[in-house]
Amino acid sequence: MTDLTDLPLRDELRGLRPYGAPQLDVPVRLNTNENSYPVPDEVVDAIAKALQGELRDLNRYPDRDAVALRTDLAAYLGHGLTAAHTWAANGSNEILQQLLQVFGGPGRTALGFTPAYSMHPLISVGTGTRWIDGTRAEDFTLSVEHAVAQVREHRPDVVFLCSPNNPTGTAMPMDVIEAVTAEATGMVIVDEAYAEFARPGTPSALTLLPAYPRLVVSRTMSKAFALAGARLGYLAAAPAVVDAVQLVRLPYHLSALTQAAARAALACADTLLGTVEAIKVQRDRIVTELRARGLSVADSDANFVLFGGLADSAGVWRRMLDHGVLIRDVGLPGWLRVTAGTPDETDAFLAALDRSLP
Ligand SMILES: *Cc1c(COP(=O)(O)O)cnc(C)c1O
């Protein structure tokens, strides 16, 4: 039997494992930051109608440039953006991959500030881009001076910022984002997958786009929009960046069904985003409850909470699972991450935690 090690893999892929949070069939799944609320019936109906309208024409390729969808995404984002400033793909992970195919690649480097989204290094390696593991302070904060010094030292072709940051949950101060963007000679990608969950007064890096043509903001419909299964991510940037990405995108990468479903969902944005406030209430409740138990908790602008001070985080994770609650071990010893969902899920999480802490 031939296995992976017998195949002529690219050297940098040897020994790697595919990305994958466990997809286990347990009663309470709080490990991948999905929106816990199912798609509301009126949105189900709107998407079904939009898909029905496409079916007869599936003999034809879809709009390769997804112009109508990009127009709708730009309108949703606001900030004076147009279709020319936006691009869409099958999840924001594909957006990030396309960006690295254009701006990274063999002989080039990408820098991120760990801990951050674990897919940033994986997509870098997958595109032949050398990953540089930048650092943060012990409390996961990143000062202007610390960030700028690392950009200056490494002169990366691509800098990844994640705000609100996964797995810590905290939004990055705008002065850090701006200082990194001003210092960088390459591209700066701000991954704003959780932007809609940010606490009031947290600005988006979208506000910086007019001043910085090498800045890219990536977003997704997987989290606040409750459409992780539909696979729709997008970016906003200067129109030249959108032109650049078209050099590497596969022709017709975004199916007519995906485009239609995303447009129908965007037309119902208010309804779909109706769960965001309820999730933020549970997020803040989890933060308060965990602090009351004496645990360390990072401030969260997202739909999840990172908590630490656990002598045996792997053991707590395992006991939680035994009690039917799946949370995430993000590989930070002493810390675990939990997704904020429904009030019942918070109840189940807290009950299981109290039975799992030593
Ligand atoms: C969940 C997540 C994404 C979303 O990826 P999709 O491919 O759009 O589902 C992107 N970035 C971060 C930081 C995430 O946590």
C-alpha cells in the first residue's frame, strides 16, 4: 500500500497534517465559532427561491466576475466601496489563498503575530510562502512598537493581522493596524472574520482603505451571517488588488448557486444579523462567569471566549467532552476557547465546566 510518505510530496508539506477541528457528534458543539442559530425560515425561503431561479441555467457557466454579488457586498460594507473594491470566493480562506498566490509564493515571506488564526501559516505553506512566526506580549497584546519592530526586522511580503483576533477574541487597536500598514513594504491583510461581533466603538480597518492601497480587509459570511455551510468569503481593497487577484483565481470559481444564495442572504442581512446581539449577550455572560470563577479571560470582540489559568487544559477539554460539550483546545497550554451560542448552550457549557474543573 502506498501512503503519503511514499509519494513525491513537496518538501515543505512533508509531515504536515490537514487542518481540522474535530467534527464530533456531541450534543453541544462550541468549537468552531459557527453561529449556533439555524438560518431563519424567511431566509431559507428566500435562498430556496433564488436557487430555484438558477437551476435551469446551470448548463451555462456562472458570472465569472460575480459583479452583482460584489455590488451587494460593497453596499453591505458601506464606506463608499463599490464592486471594483470587492472580490468574493468560496470562504475567506480561499480569499486568503488567492492573495498569497498573488503576493506570496516561493522566495517570499508572510508574517503573523502568534497566537492568531492557525490557517494563516497553513495557507502560507500551501502556497509556498515562507511563514514567519511573529510574537505578542505574554498577555497576547501587541504594541505599536513591538509590531513595527517585527515588520522592520523581517520586511515580509505579506503581513497578517487578525482583528478581532482568533483565538484570543480581542480586537486590535487601530493605531497598531495603521502603524503596521504604514511601515510595511508588502501587502497587509486584516482578517476581520468576526467584525460584526465587535464591542461598540471598535472601528474596522475598512476606514483605512482610502489611505493605504496595499491594505486588504477580508470578511466572511460564515460567522455573523450564520452561513458557514454556504462558503462565502470576500475582501475589500483598492481596485488594483482586485485586478491582481483575478490573475490567479480559477475561472468560474464561484458557482451560480453560491452567488445566488449569498445575494439572497445579503438581501435579508438585517434578519440574519438579528442573532448577533443575542450572541454578544452570551459572550459577555461567559466572560463574566469565567472571571467570577477566578479564571483568566481575554476581552472578546468575537463570538468566542479564550480562557486560561487551567493547570491541565487538555484534561478539562476531555472531561467537558465526556459531559457532552465540545470546546476547542487551540494548542495554547493552560488555555481553552469556547464559542458563544444560545443561552441553553451557555448553561450547558457552564454546568459542564463546573464538573470538569479540578
Ligand atoms: C472562521 C474564520 C474564518 C472564516 O473562514 P471561511 O473560509 O470564510 O469560513 C476566517 N478567518 C478567521 C480568523 C476565522 O476564525
